[in-house]
Amino acid sequence: MTFPIPTLSGLNAGPRFYPSAKSARILLALMMSTGLSQALLAEESTPRGFAWPDTPSLNFYGAPGVIDMPSAEAMPDAQFASSVSWFAGQFRANLQVQALPWMTVAFRYTGIENGNPNQLLFGFDTYYDRNFDVRFRLWKEGRYRPAVAVGLRDFAGTGLFASEYVVATKTFEPEALPGRLKVTAGLGWGRLGSNGSIASIGNRGSFTAGDTGGELSVDQWFRGDIAPFAGVEWRHGKWGVKAEYSSDAYTLESGSAQVFERKSDFNFGVEYQASPQLRLGAYYLYGSEFGISAQIQMNPRHPPTPMQVPAPSPVVPRSTWAQDEALWTTAWADSNSAKLKTRDLLAQSLREDGLLLESVTLRGTTAEARIRNTRYQSQALAVGRAARAMAQSLPPSVETFRIVPTSGGLGLSAVVVRRSDLEALEFSPEAPDAIWAVAAVQDAGAAAEDALLSEDLYPAFSYSLSPYTSPSYFDPSVPFRIDFGVDLKASYSPAPGWKLASAIRQRIWGNVADGREGQSNLPQVRTDQREYAQADTTLEQLYVERRWSAGRNLYARASLGYFESMYGGLSGEILWKPVDSRLGLGAELNYVRQRDFDQRLGFRDYDVLTGHASAYLELPKNYLLQVDAGRYLAGDIGTTVSLTRTFNNGWELGGFFTVTDVSAEDFGEGSFDKGIKLTIPLNWLLGQPSRNSYSMVMRPVQRDGGQRVEVPGRLYEQVRGAHRKSLGEQRARFWE
């Protein structure tokens, strides 16, 4: 029995915050939902001469800024920031991503306590709001020129915090004052134009309680009153001091909601850089209130723990150990016993590097090894380790190596390298580019008829016991709920490409079952989560899967069984993806039936035929554009567009939206499905090789429109990492 590092996953995950005595629980929920607590809040020593990261501080909205006001600063490219802030009965949980060097996107969840004893705030004691931000840097700061940015806050939500701004920031290093001084000034509209207005442009609508939100209010952008704001920040060492003039009147909070009394336009604060990732702050706001904040910033390119990978075995030139010409004969290839011995030597050499030999085809001067990568995120690293193992184990006459990474027995691609090139480039400083220039990436095809299978791989049976968490969010009464327990998983593979898999879940504790009952104008294909959370012991999955090569550049999958907690049925998929093309095309068809709430073997009355045609396009800078068009679980027809940025270490950041023939009124709150996707590889956090990762999807609200069935083992993500573009981006890892 094995106990692997668990793969953590969460759907529709996003931080939830609510005030008062619950603040500690909320901060913990934020850390758990991003999977960063272990890496980012650990004790850290500060070596002598260490320079704190030159990253902008965040404001109460989680964006680069002063205290409540924004600045024009941008975080480093790909920076990920999570923060929580509180003042005057208001909590804000913020997630911010520098998606491009010049564009920042953000998601926020806010709780406002009602202070009016005579009237509820929009019908609630505490009102919760979800919204998105986007900001664009127009130009960088120069020697004499300030940085300038334009931003839209709450541009696709209910509009409670809707505002737009243009802002400039300049950094100074005066000789009379140690450290750095940053000066910010800007103009705001909407909430940021509600105090001290100096002009007005057109008419602007107001927030309406009960609005479903989710639609772009383009007709309100940069409309209405215009007001100036300004701020300064002085930073020296680990400490920073801030002061600002605010253009937000807090009309609702200081008026009918009676959250606090706004006595001043000025805010003041002090911040402490506790670690390279963690910053803490305390503030005095609007002449009457105290506030606090905690900010965490981290970057996929800078892991908290350096990766520790065992040193690879050296490539020893054959000329140093096979000087006798008799050793170079190909006669060994005519002996079945010699080939079996060679297979076993290669399998042992691969196993030492965490790779498994599926099969090997041996000829006099060529060899094809099909490998299963169980350890490394990078397929390029796995291919490089396999090439070294082949150089160490195969007879001298074998000059050409054909290395085929596999997934579930399906060959993903074939990397062809010459042994003599490996020997010549072992210590070359230009080795990564040089080996890539002479290597070939081909379609894997099917294994040869005379391929020698590894005797100890098939039939294969494995099982594991691992913890799980299942969160639930955005319940107006308790915004954060969670179940946790253990999963017992087992799989049986009788031959390459075949798998029978199952998962039994035992809940130990949780309160998701206490959530609100789902309501929808559509068939409840996802909003009945509460009903599915009632059972303690459930059959999460039980399915059989077949993967195979359907032809040149064609990959196929067929699955039958219980795919996820809510659906089971029959699924088929085919993918066309040439190894050297950035374009992939796929099609999937599913007939599924909704499972009983107890998640045993029974089904409910609802069934649907659903499927999509998909196009995948790998863009420059490691961006992936995916477009899926077809029929969704509720019977609605439409299109999902997603854009994902991937990193060579396994990080993924992306966003998506789905538009179907369901009207905004029938869809309900949010108007259409949308969200942010995040994947953090565990090897980045732990500093040890691992193919497991923490993944989540953050939706402003879970509704029934635009929903797909979660079928395990979809092909594209399995195939993509072993094709030319991905391997080329990671070519330096070939030699690790």
C-alpha cells in the first residue's frame, strides 16, 4: 500500500471573508484556498545583505496602491497576490494577478456589516458582493516621466464598487531622506468620483440592489462626476509609511447603512515587510476608524524552496569503454535472450530516475523506449533522463534513440536523438539549443509488433489513501463552508491503454450540507450541491477507460461509468494534434444521467446528450487559447472561451467565460458563467519532484447555465506537454 502526496483539487474555489470574530477563520480560508500557507508564512531567516523584493504595496482593494486609492505601479509579470483587509465592519478578500506585463486582473469578495438597527442592508445583516477589476499600464516610469495606468473596478459585477480611474505615480530617492518616496495622483469616476468633484461628464446610473450583475456597464464607464485623489508612500528597509487624500465618499456605508462615520478625507498607515512574500499593515482611516491588512505576493518564477532534483547519470562516450570493434556488432539484436537482458537493464536504469519502461523495441542500430513519467512535471526533463538511461544501458551499436512519453499507455510523441550528439554535447554550454536543433519530434504512432513489454507493469493494480477537501462558497448566511475527509482510490490496468478506476470518499467533518437550497430557472445540473453533500460515504468514481492512437496525429478516448459525484454515463473523445503544430482540434460526445444524491449506484430521472467541438491554439509567451462550442448539461447551446498562461514549472493562470442561448434573466445572478483558473504544482511548493498539483476554479457564483460534465482523462492536457512547443520551451531541462 502506498501513500502518495495527495493531489488537492477544488472546484469553484475562491476566498470568502466575513467580519468580526470570524476574521481569523477567514484569513485561514484564504491561505487554504490558495494552497500557499506552508510556503509563504513559514519562518524565514534574512541573510546579511538580503534585499527585500521591489514590489508595489497593495491597497485595501488588493491592487497596487496607497491605502484606499490606486497607484500606477504594476506588479512583476506573472505576480500573484492575495490579501485581506478590514476596517469599520468591512472585509475585503482580494486575488490579483499580473496577467501581462501591462495588464492586471483581479477578483474580490467583500462583506459589509449593516449598522442600521432600523433597516437591513439590501435585506441582509451582512451584505456580500463579488466583483472583478482590470487595469492597464499605459507606460512605464521613466527618469522624468511617471508611470501612468487606467483601471476599471467592479466593471462586471453588481456595480456597488464600480469606478474608473486614471492615475500617475513617480518614485524619488531624495538625498536628504533615506529610502524611497512614491507620489501618486489621479482622477476617479464612480465611487472614486464621489468626494470633492471638480467636473462631470454625462450621466451615470447607480447601484441597484437585486441586480443580477455580470454584464459590462460600458455606458457608465468614465461617466458622471470626476474627483481628484492623491497619496504618498515612504519606504525604508522593512518599513513603509503612507498618507492619502481619498475621493471616495462612502455614501452607502456612512449613510443609510450606518457602518461608520466619515469625518475626514485623509487616511494614514504604516506597513511592515515581514518576509519577502508577506506584508502587514495598520491604518487610521477617514478620521474615525482603524484598519488592518495582510498581503501575500508570490511569483511562479520564484519558488519558495529551490528545486532539489537528484543529479543525472553521466553520458559516457562509447569511445572510452567500447574500444574493441567486436563490441560494436549488431549480432546481439538476433538473440532474444540478449534483448530481454537489455530490456531489463534499461528498465532498472529508468526506475532509478522515477521513470517506468512501458516497452522497448530493439534493432541493431536503433531503439524505441516507451516511458511512463511518474516523477517530473517537465516532459523534457523526463525525456532527457530517459536518453541518459539509454546511453548507459544499450549496446554500443545503438546510435538512434526514439523516446516516447506515454500517458495511460497512449504514446504522446516521439523524440528522436542521436547518441553521438549526446556524447558530444554533454559539457557544452550551448547544449540545450544544440541538442534541440538536431533532435526530431515525431508522431508516436502505435508500438511495434515486436516491442518487448515490461513484465512487471501489466496487469497493474495500485491504490492510495489521501485526504480531500470540498469547499462551498457564497452562501449569503455563511460565505465559506467546507467538507474534509479521505479518499480511497484504486485502479487496475490489464494492458496499455486500458484502465478501470474507482474512488470511495468518506467525509470526516463538514458543513456543506447545511448550505442554502439551490434555486434555478434551468434544470438544476450544478446548483443542488447541498443535496449531494448529505451523504457521508460516497462512490465518487467508478469507470472504465480506453485510450488509443486512432491514426497519424489522432488520439482517442472512450469512457464508461460514474465520472464524478453528480454524473455518470458514456463519453467519447477524439483529438487531432500534430506534434509540430500549435493548433489542435477535438470533439467530445457524452450521454450522461444525473446520479442519485446518495452517490451510490442509482440515477435520477434527468439525462442529457451533451458534447463540444474544441479548438486549441498555442500562442506566443506560453498562452493557450481554447474555444469550445456545443451543448451543455442544462441543454443550453453556446460557446466557452478560455485563455490560459502556462509556465515551464507547471503553473497555470487563466480565465474563461461562457455565453449560451440562456438569457441573463433565466441564468440568474451573474448573467453568464465566468471565472478564473489557477494551478499550482506541488513541486514548486515543496522543492521536490512531483507531478501532483493544487487546482481550483474561482467563479463569482455557481449557476446551471454553461456547465460541462467532469470527465476524467480528457486528452489535450495529457498530449500537449509532450509536443514540440512545450518541449522546446523546456529544452534547458533536458540536461537536468
